[in-house]
Amino acid sequence: MLDFSFGAIYPAQTAGGLYPGVTLHKTIKKRGVLQMDLGVGAAYYQRNYSDLAIVEPYLNPNSGSALPFAEVKFSRKLVPISFKPTFKISFIERSLPKLRPVRGAARAGMESTSDIKDTGVFLRPHVSYYRLSSEESNEVNSSSILRTYKDWGWGSELGFYLTMTNKVTTSISVLYSRAALDREENVEPAGLPVDAVVKLNGVGFLLSVGMGF
């Protein structure tokens, strides 16, 4: 089962931006009030922006003084690969009679009179490996560099889902993530940011559509 997500994220140390993603799910338990599946997915973030940053001191050609800060242009691309189990609480299953024969008949009757197959809430924790490519440039002293930041992170997604009888599932959710990515390069050219870590702690808002869950 495959679903596509669309939304935006707002990390701590980089600009907010669009965050499309795709996830492949394998159902583990699809009956009962508590349901579960396992998923593997990827997402993509790209944003160009400028920000004031602490930099390796550089000589300002206009004033002739050494400055420890500068307006830096960032061009960043982020690709996380995630493992994320999903735990669902089904409102439909919760409302059905407990006796098995009656329960099956009630479910069949409901599906024959409504396009709604299931609805409820879900919790989706995740463990992710992040790779951030960051082009950083200072126009004042004409310096630039392409840097890579990598590391593991974790978080969770909480939301509401609706599955129709045609097996199309739609969900809305809030995403929370924590990650601190270490810089691979050790060089620190004059006029460019000195931070060796980029923190991606933040929230996101997602809309997902897929075949099943």
C-alpha cells in the first residue's frame, strides 16, 4: 500500500518549506479497534533563503574591519529516509457489537449503506536518517561552499484518517521531529557560517492520500 503526503515543515535552524513525501506500508493488523502497519518512506525539502549568521571572521572591503557575522545565502536540500510504524484506533470498529457473528453482519451492513469503510486517529512514530545538502555563500567577500550535514533523528506524527470503500485513504496530521545533523567538512572559510551542527527540531503539517494505509 502506497500513500503520498503533502505539506510543510518548520525546522529550528533553517527556513520553513514544502515537504512532499511517499511511504510504502505493510499491514500487520487490520481488524479490531487497534490496528497496525509498518512503513518505509522518504521525503524532500528544498529552500533558498538568506539569513544573518555567525561566520568565520572576514575582512569587510567596505569598512576595512573584521566582521564575525554576515548575511549568508543558503540553498538547502533535505532528504530523510524513515522507518515508521503506524498505530490506529478505529472509531468504526469501536462502535461495532462485540459478538463476532453480529459484528461481521453489522460491518457488512454499514459498508453497504455508506462509502465510509473506516475512520479514526493514528500515531506514527518514526526513526529517520537525514542528509542535508547546503550551499552557503557570502556575497560581500565572494566566498561560497557546498556542505553536507548527516545524522539520525526521531519524531512522531499524530492525525485523523478516513478510509472509503474504494480503499482510498485520506489523512491530516501534525508532525514533530528532532534531529541534529553534523557537518562532514572541517574547513571553515572566512565569511561563511561556523556552525558544525544544524538542528532540525520542529513541526510540520501534512495531508496524505493513498490506496489503503
